[in-house]
Amino acid sequence: MRKVNVLLALGLVGFGLTASAPAGDQTAAPANAAVLSIRAAQSSVQPGGTVSFDVFVNNARDVAVFQLQMEATGGDRGSLTVEGMKVDKTRPDFVFGTAEILDAADMVNGRVGALRYNGGSNVDKPAYLATFTFKASADAQGTFRVNFKSGDETFLNDSGAILIPHTKSTGVEVVAGRPVAKTREEERGGRK
């Protein structure tokens, strides 16, 4: 059963972006499919600190709507959780350029998206979609992987509200709370 693109129909009442067709297994996307990728602002974060991730699309035709949802997994302890999301329309590499758009962030469900009012954008080189900011818990330690959340909450639609086949990157790793090197006395079992 096809889903209705509620964002187009309701103009963001309750932020109801949904794919116009079930996304299914994106690993089965054709070789010429669009590619969604993630870039981290830095490769490490201190406990209690934040780190941002930009999402890009490449090799896509007629992109008119997108919705993204990300998560962090792994680590030895603690967590990385979404603290903020935004679509920075002022960036020169923004997928919709200066076209008129509607964008929204849904902090309850951790989604961000936008739609272009008229037409779609063709993307031949990586184009910016959105930024996610994650906060490390006070006890965060270890290597976390930030990736697109499983399911059909991440999607691209064309100007006809048809799902654009795409693949998703394998995510990026961020190290939280790098371990402090032991002193020589601690290594020998002695006291400081």
C-alpha cells in the first residue's frame, strides 16, 4: 500500500513527512541510485560535549522532498543522542539552492526534512541536506557509529512524489572520552 505524502497534503501539520512508497531494502537499489552520506565535523567528542554531522545526497535526479532520521550506536558506555537538527538554507551547497522551500524538524521522533515547492533539483556532486547535532552523555566512552536509522523514515522523493531509489553510507565513527594513559606507577600496581 502506498503512503500519502502528508507533508505536501497538510503543510507540516504535526510534521507528517512519510515516504510516498514503502522504502523497502535500499541495498537492492540500482547501481545508478542516489547516494546519501554523512560527514562528521570532528572525529571525537568529550563526555557532555556535542558533535555535528552533515548529510549529503549525490547522483540524484529531480529531488523535491527529503526526510532524514539518524541514530548513534555502540560505545563502551554512555550514549550519543540527538540534541538538534536543522536545514541550513544559506549554505552554497544546499540541495535546493535558493528555491522556495518548507522545512521542519521533529525533535520528538528525531526527523528533519524539507520540500521544494516547485520542481526538483538534479544533483551531480554532493549537495547538503541537513545537520544533526548529537550530545555525548557525561559517561560516554568508546567508539560510536552514527548512521541513518533503519526503516523507511529516511527517504528522497521526486517532484511527482515518487520515491527516489537510494543507498545509504555505512555511517561514521566518533570516539567519546578518549582513555587517559596510566602513569608508570599505576602500570606497576603501585600508588601515586
